[in-house]
Amino acid sequence: MNCIVCIKQVPDTAKVKLDPKTHRLQRAGVENIMNPFDEHALEAALALRDAHGGTVTVLTMGPPQAEEVLRESIARGADRAVLVTDRAFGGADTLATSYTLAGAIRHLGGADVILCGKQAIDGDTAQVGPQIAEMLDLPQVTAVNRLACEDGRLTVTREHEDGYETLTVPLPALLTVTKNLNTPRYPSLMGKMKARKAPIETLTAAELNLDAERIGIKGSPTRVRRVYTPEVRTQGIIWQDLTPETAARQLQDILGLGGRKDGAQA
Amino acid sequence: MTQHIYVVAEHENGKLRRVTMELIGKARKLADESSQQVCAVLLGDNVDELSAPLIAAGADTVYVAAHPLLAHYTTEGYTKVIADLFGEVEPAAVLIGATNNGRDLAPRLSARLGSGVTADCTQLAMDKETGLMTWTRPALGGHILAEIICPDHMPQMGTVRPNVFPLPTPDMTRTGTIERVAVSLEKDDIRTTRVGFEAVEGEEIGLEDAEIIVSGGRGMGSKEEFARLHELARLLGGTVAASRAAVEAGWEPMVHQVGQTGKNVGPKIYLAFGISGAIQHVAGIGGSDTVVAVNHDAEAPIFKIADYGIVGDVHEVLEALIASIKAARGESGAN
């Protein structure tokens, strides 16, 4: 069972703060981390390998510093790490990114299971996984929270608005996973030592033999026209030092009103 | 020549999802401003009776693709049928609800059509002359809003969050056209096999449709205390939701999580107990008419966005509120 895990290095958005005066993002000093959903994708791949044999390859597209998340993956147990990096990939939207990653996966000879996190916490698009699946003509299951493999077929459960849908899917397949799937293992001491010395293979646009019209900014149908910080809602009425009984009465009054305010919706 | 705004309809258990109607309503407004039409795309098996509500909500044409293999949503079945249809009709813009299925479908469809797609939009605009859509979406955990355009590829596509646009008032006198789509689909086109569906128990009303939501966060402290929110929700005819912290603590199932990685809700009243109000949570409650927060920490960010706030012990306030509602209704506090 050979797995490829797509990983993204992202800013730790939980630590990004807004400057209260300028309303600008304070990104200085915010560390880059492995996308939290990807930790669960990696864990799923490692568990499949531990149960069925094979290898786990981690793959990322990004600047040279994205090597950090690949080394972290090796420390956790990945066998092989590949960094897809080239200035020509800069400014890629999800379609150009998935075209590039699909090319890299093809270059690596494909895999039985390709795993991605459900979404990356910087963009939250959840698009790259399904787009890779389409470009490689693979079946996909998104938002997977349970996974088993038997006789060359996966049984997976996906999270749904109203419950959980269970599907079977033949290999090869692409899955995107949620945090409920598993508990990621920590890097071992041995793993950390291995990670320090492990070779990181790099692939460039030329090596992947990609269509120059489909990568980077050129290959991106979408453009970001403007970025701004959302307006903060006006200050409401806040009570302090009420007895629980008075607070309860206030709440009951509010619940009694409960009418729709005009203009609340766009 | 590409034209018209298409909405991919989503339905579950024979009912159209609320977000589908919200999108038809929004598409109607955009279409009227730019002299386009609104087309709904309805896939399923035995779904004819769902055409009328789509027309009443504002659709001019409903494309009905009926086939036994479309009885349930599948990535590959939906992608093939919709891509085939769009190859013929050439839409200018495509709106898909940002539900789990919608966010599974939209990127797959965009890759098949070779066009761009914007995920999880909260605002939409269309240029009257050029038909260029502006898709606005939160990014970086809700800290920023980004305006995305897709100027040179068609169709322009996006998924749109539930509960950001109002439900249109149905007009049963509206007329529209129903077009039957010839479905070319074989069993082998769909490689996944659905083997089961387990519905999650909860209050009667789903979060997306709830008018009153009683929500709890880390400040509830324990599973037992969290469970008291269900008692309040039952008294109010509301539905329980949870912050990510409460879900991760195992106090409430994932499907009731509200926020950036959970659901987007738009109740009349959102009652937040012990929720600090991280921006990722607040991102999911923007559609609420009134946000009421109870928290012991006066500095909690939830108070910056709350319409009403009570700084105090959540357990005491919750207990007093339940008791006082019961007393007002003449019930004994015995159970």
C-alpha cells in the first residue's frame, strides 16, 4: 500500500492578530506550521502503511522553506519527501496548484491512496484535493472521518450536514480527511534524528514537464482583486455584576423580543 | 456565448435545502440587474415535484436530470451530468451551496470544466454590463475578506455559505420552463458505492434552519454542564450548537460545530454560553439577527460582537434562566 500525502505549510492563523488601531494583520512573528488537517492525513497514511506495508511519500508545493514541514513528516515516520518548488509556480490559485501537484504525483508514479487534509487553515478552500482527483481521474471521498482497508477497497465514512455517509471506494483513490479521523503520532527521537539528515527531493517545473500556460499566475483562472478587514459590529449592551436571577430576567426579556432587525442581511 | 446564472439545487430526503432557495433568491436579484435568467439544475430520481418550489423562488428554467443512479449525491455522477449540461448551455455563472456535498462537487466540476472556483463566499456581486462576478470570501481564519474574480474563464463558479442571503418569499404565480436533460450515465461512471447513512440525533430542527440556537463553548466546563444547554434548547424550541473547543472536548458531535471549520448559522437569536468568541467561531454566526453572550470573562472577544452580553458565571445564569422559564410556564423545577 503506497500512499502519497499532500502537505501544506501555513501560517498559524490561530495566532494571527489584527492591529486594533490600523486593522491590519499582524503577521510578523507568526510561525509557519504544518496545516493541522494534514497531520491527520499523514497519520492515516502511516497507519495504512503500518497495517498493510508499503511506503509513505509526503509531497508539498511551496518555497524552499516548506522543506520544514517535509522534515517534520519524516520525523513522524514518512519514508520519502518531495518538494515541488519553482518561481514559476508563484501566485498559483487552487486550479494551478492542483495541476502542478497532479503532475508531481504522476511523475512519482502515482500511489494506491492519495491523502490530503480536508482544507488548509490559511485559505480554507478545500478545493485542491478534489481538483487533483479530477486531474488524475481518481475517485474521491472528502471529509473522511473513518477509514478501513480490506481486499483492495477502502471503506470510508464522510461527515455530512445531518450525519455520516459510509462509502466503499476502489484503489487507487484520493481522500481528504478531517481531524476526527485519528490522533496524529508525535515525532520520535529516532525520527527527529533521521529527519535532520534525510534527503529532500526537489522537483521543478521543467522536470515535471508541465504546460507553462497552466502553472503559476498564468495558469490561475481566479484573481484576488482586493483584500480588506471585515467591519466590526457595533458595540452591544453588556451587563456586569447582575445576580443570576436578574441576568435570567434580562435574558428572558431579550428572548421575548427576538424580532428580526432591519438590514441585518446583505 | 455564455449567459445566465445557474444554481445547482441540493436536496435531502425529498426536500430542497434552504441554501438552494437562498441562492435562487440571490441569483434572481443579480439576474434582474443584468438582464439574465436564473436557471436551476436539479439532479435526482423522482424529483419532479421539486421544480415548482424552485420556480416559485425565482428560477426561470429548471433543468431536470432524472436517473436512478442520481438518487443520492455522488461526486462522479453529479460532475458528469452537470459538466455535460454546461457544455451545451454555457452558463455565465454557477452558484453552489457551500455544504459538504457542494464543496465536494464544485472543485471537481471546476477542474473538469477548466475554470476557476471560489469557495465559501459570503457576498456576491455581478457587473451589470460585463457580467463579471465578484466573489467575496473570508480567509486567514476569518481575519480578512478577499474579493475574487475569474475574468477570462467560463463559467465563473463559486460555493456560497448557507445563511448569508435571505430566503426569498415564494411566489406561486410565477411561471417557468422545465427542461428535461438527457442523462448519459453508466454504473461504471460512479466508482464509489454508498453503503449506509447514519443520521445524527439532535433536536428536531437542523442548525441551518434553527431560529433559536443555544450554543456552548469551553466555558461550560464539562459534558454534564454542556448537556444542560439541551434542556434550555428544548424549553425554547431551539437547537444546540457548539464551539470547536466544546466539540474537541467531546461534549457535542462535530455536526453541531459552528464556525469557520463548522457550520454557518443565521438564527434570530444566537445564545452563546461560555464561548470566548475566537474569530473562527464568530465567522460562522454573522448571519444571526441577535447575538447574546454569557461569559465570566469581561474581556472575552464575544462581547465585542454581541448585541447583549452578561458578564457572569455561566452555570449560575443558565440554572437561573432554566428555572425562571419553567416558573413562568408554571412547571415545577423538579426535573
